[in-house]
Amino acid sequence: MTNLYDELKWRGLVAESTEGLADAFTAERVTAYIGFDPTASSLHVGSLLTMMGLARLQRAGHSPIALVGGGTGMIGDPKPTQERPLLSLEEIERNVAGIKPQLARLLDFDSATNPARIVNNADWLAKFDLLGFLRDTGKYFTVNYMLQKEAVNRRLESEEGISYTEFSYLLLQARDYLELFDRYHCTLQLGGSDQWGNITAGIELIRKLRGKRAHGLVWSLMTTAGGTKFGKTEAGTVWLDPERTSPFEFYQFWLNTDDRDVVPYLKYFTFFDQDRIEALARATQSAPEKREAQRVLASDVTARVHGADEEEKARRASEQLFSGNAFALPVQDLLATLGDAPSTNITLQQLQEERPITQWLVDTRMASSRSEATRLIRGGGIYLNDECVRDEKRRLGVDDLWKGALAVLAKGKRLKHVLRLSSCE
């Protein structure tokens, strides 16, 4: 079996780990788990790093468990500054159902040697009574020990403080580790560095109750080179669900990766070996304008999450966009490319009035006056749906709507404004 520890280390995915873990990877087939909280009906690109952690584990010959928090989801991992909203049982069940097929995109549940498992911690947490849980789990942790955990400390220092409900989350996660140890001989938990306190609590509970050794490994929480939270865009969260974030938008997210981030992302989110990634790093340094590394990253991740057919569609749409043929895209994909452009809702009545384009340029503040708008048109600087407007008396009508949905005014090639029929979502 491949020494997974060395693999994770060169990829920059080891922030902290327990002593002896590297030896454990070479000595035996390790069973390891990562938890996924069902706070939404879809995972997002931030979850993709943990999903890849399980996929790497399985590829190296070990056994992965994806633990879906049907039980802990009713409590919630403490956020840094405020209490999480409590979800109903129905919401949690719906979210769990949405997450499972996304995990199946990366993990092999039919392997003859080391199949992946999806386990729901509601299977045991929902069956505990309060007194039994306090005796069997709470008895083994002092309040002093729990107060030392970073997540708890941050909340104690906040205005809101922390409720007993979220304070108890550490005990629930520790119990998860013990249950997985007993049921599947799971001896490793992986996760982000914010989970280190919860992981070590589980290790401690296994040591006290079973007299056995368990391990933990965490990677650093991700931020972009610009200091922003990874996975957030102007349009919001980048989801794995194609109904929430289209494959085209998903592809564009990776294609727009900063040059400073692209090599780390290749290490984190692909299975490419060191030689391939180093070659792409050299290409970025020598010819950054070609964005070869970004294109390879976008294609690889999109194909893994959405399939080869959707990757091909997204890649072709992207090529059309950058070849100046954006209006060959479907409406939603075009709107995605114009996500940062200002927009105005217009009515069918306004279009039937066939107002002059010069007036629309003033209304959208692309020109300060009708006379300036006229000068811009005469100078060849105004475009409607990517076509240069030559006639200063040109009017905007119903026939100018692209696919009956929108029209795009542009001043030069970069400054754009979307005129969107108000009945079109």
C-alpha cells in the first residue's frame, strides 16, 4: 500500500497529526472517517477537500467511512461567533438524502477489497437516553478539558456565549469515534484543523474505555491568496448540486483561480502526481496568460463532480465565451458569465415603445446624456448583444431580446449592462 502520510504531506495536507500515524499507514489497512454535517441538501466546494481526503485514503488501499451527521446535525458544530439555527428532523433527513449521491461520485462503494461506507450517526445517537449518555460518555470528560478546546474558547469570548447544547457537541463527536471504532475498527479521523479538538476528544475516549490507540490528522483551513474564504464568490456559495450551481458556473469558478492559488489547488483537488503538477507550475510561471494550469484544474474537478459529459459542455461553453461567441451559450450560462455586470429589469411595454438606444444608455448610466450616447455610437463604442451599433437613431424593441429573455448593452468590450425582461427568471 502507498504511504498515504507522505502523499498528504507533499500535497500540503498535514497541519497536525498524532504520533505513529505514518507507521500505521504502512503496517495495516487503516479504516478512517470524516464527518459531514447535513446543514444543507448539498455539499459545496469547501466540502470537496474532505471528500478528496477519503478518496485518497481509498486509492491508497485503506477503508473510508463517510459519516453523515443525522444525529449531530440536530445540535450543530459550534460556529466561531454565534449559535447555529436548529434544523428539524425532516430537514436533516432531506439534507442527508441530498448529500449521499454526491459522496458516491468520489468513493467506490463496490470495491472487493476496501469498499467505502456511508454511515449515519443518528443510528446510535438517536437511541441514547440522557442519563445513559452522561454515564457512558460525559463521565469521562472534565469541564476543564472541554473549556480548553479552541471552538469553545472562541464562543466563550463572544457576546452570545455558548449554549449547553453546542457545548455538548464535543461529547457527541467523541462518541461517534468510539462507535465507529467498535463497529468497524476505525482508528483514524481526518478533517480540517478546526476539528482537532473534537478529534482528540474521541481519541481520548477510545483510550479510556477500550485501552486502544487511535489517530487523527487535520489540514489547515483554506483561504485564497487574496485572503478571502475559499468557495465564496460574488454570487454566493459554489455548490456541488448542479441545480444550485450549474456545471458551467462550477467550471468557471475553477477556471478563474488566481495564479497564486492554482498550484496548491492542483495538489488539493486532483490526483495528479508530483511531476504533472510541477510541469503545470512551470507553465504558469512561463506563460501565465495561457492559464493552462487553470484549464486543466477546471476540467479535472468538473469531470469528477459532474461527469465527463457535463465537463465537455462546460468547457465548450467557456471556449465560446472567450472566443467572442458568448451569445451562443444557453441563457443561464450567459447570465452566469455576466454575474458581476449591473442589470435592470425591463417590461414588455417598455420594449413595445421602442425607446432609442441613446435613452437606454442614459438610463443605465453608461452615458451622461443623449448627446454623449450619440457620440459614443458614432465612434463605434456601443454594442448590443455583441454587435456594434452603427445607427445613432437605433431603437430597442422586442426583437432585440436575445432568446426572448435579455439584451446586453456594452460600452467598449468590458463595460456591460444587462437589460432583463422582468418576467424572465
